[in-house]
Amino acid sequence: LPATFDWRDQSAVGSVQNQQACGGCWAFSVVGAIESVYAKSGQPLKQLSVQQVIDCSYKNQGCNGGSITRALSWLKQTRVKLVKQAEYPYKAETGICHLFSQSHDGVLVKDFAAHDFSGLEEAMMGRLVEWGPLAVTVDAISWQDYLGGIMQHHCSCHHANHAVLVTGYDTTGDVPYWIVQNSWGTSWGNKGYVYIKMGDNVCGIADSVTAVFL
Amino acid sequence: SFRKQFHRNYKLHSDCYHRRRSYFKNSIKRHAYLNSLSTDKDSAKYGINQFSDLSINEFRDLYLTATAETVPPYSGLKTEG
């Protein structure tokens, strides 16, 4: 494995989004993963609709919360195509699901894999490089006050409550860290990213790791 | 300064202002505690950001809304399909 790796360097990661006053982090991480895997396959990076997932993934609660795996199960089972963001723009509130015909252009999720990598973060590095950016859940209670740097302490792994996208890692310094894209805008953290120490399952980053296959 | 930077429009000395000021003060205390234990060069830094006038409960209710399903341990075997 390379000592440092970031899917942003392959132009396979969308820009940092801002979920605003909507608890739709789970949809942002799912759609971010799909965008990246789509771009990884050689297609141009395109922004897909988070609002479609929020409105239509009926087993989740829209802006009141949801789960990565439930959203991906819905996409896989219904074979709903994810349309472009421009066709179904973000409103930061739950709305009525807009349906598109099956012939409408969009991205189809073929499958996904969700695993617990706690104690196996080196294997998780390999899967990140092979499969693409990974949608993960974390305990983000202490993220309220984060400004930047590598999060190494004060981040328990007891209760997952937030969903984000792991885009890379860096093991070249004294403290190896995961590179994680958040959905709280670019003014938060390191231009919208948080760095999390590797190896100790800090924030529970390895507890529930999901990869998408298109 | 905070209100200007983060475009808060609650008026000075209103109920809302006092409540937000109280949450802001609590966040300053949290920053001092968190930074006192993060002394390494590369360690995370904690301080004032757009969430500093939210209570912990407000922050949790608004932004920490994801749930995680129990997933199997990674075995190294291919599971696609």
C-alpha cells in the first residue's frame, strides 16, 4: 500500500457540501461515495442528488436521520437511479419524493459491502485504495468544537451518530491519519475535512465501513 | 465578533442573545479543557466555529442524526453479491 493516498488526487471526490439545518449526513456520505466510485470508473465526476435520497429512501427519516446501509439497500433493491443534483436540487428539508422514469439518465447502485474493520485498519486502507472512498459512521460528539489537526483523543467509539466519507490516509508523519470529508461546509475543520488518527478506532471510524459497487 | 463572523442576527440583550451567550461561554470552557489535553504538535485544535453558540443537545439533535446498523466483521473474503 502507498504510504499516503487520497482519492482527491485522482479527481474522484466531489466538493465539500453543507447539509445546513438538515440531519441528512447519512445521505451526503452515501451520495459522496457513489459520486466517487462513478468517477473512479473513468466517468467525469458529477454531482448527484442528495435530496433524492433524503426524500425517497423511505426506510430512513429524511432530515431527521437515517442510516448508510438502509439507504444503499433501498438503492440496490429498488434499482432507483440517482439523478444529477441539478435535476433534483438540495433544499435542506425533507420533501415529497420525485420519481423519474427508468429510462431517465442516472447512476445505478449494483451492490455494496458493509463491514466492521475495528482492529483491522490496515485492511481498511487496502479496501479504500481498491474499492474507492468509504462511507463510515462515527461518534462525532466532540466534533462540535473541532478546528483542525489530527483528532487523537476525546473521541469515543461508543455510539455512532454521524456519517462521513473517508477519502484517503497519510502514514508519512509521526501520527498516521485518515482523511475524512464532512458535510458541514468548508469553514469547518480543515476546509471541511477532519483528520483522524489511524490504528485505534478513534471516533469508531472502523466500526461500520461501507463501500459501493456500481 | 462571533455574531458578525457567523451572520447571527439575534439582537443584543434579547432572550435569545442571553441564551446563545451562555452556550457560547460553555463552549469556551470546553475548548480550554480539550486543548489542555491536546498538546502534541499535530494534535487537533478546538475553538470557536459556527457551532459555538449551540448547546450540546442542540448540536446533537440537529447534526448527529445517523444510525449505524450492526455489520459483520471484515473477513477478507469477497462478499459482493
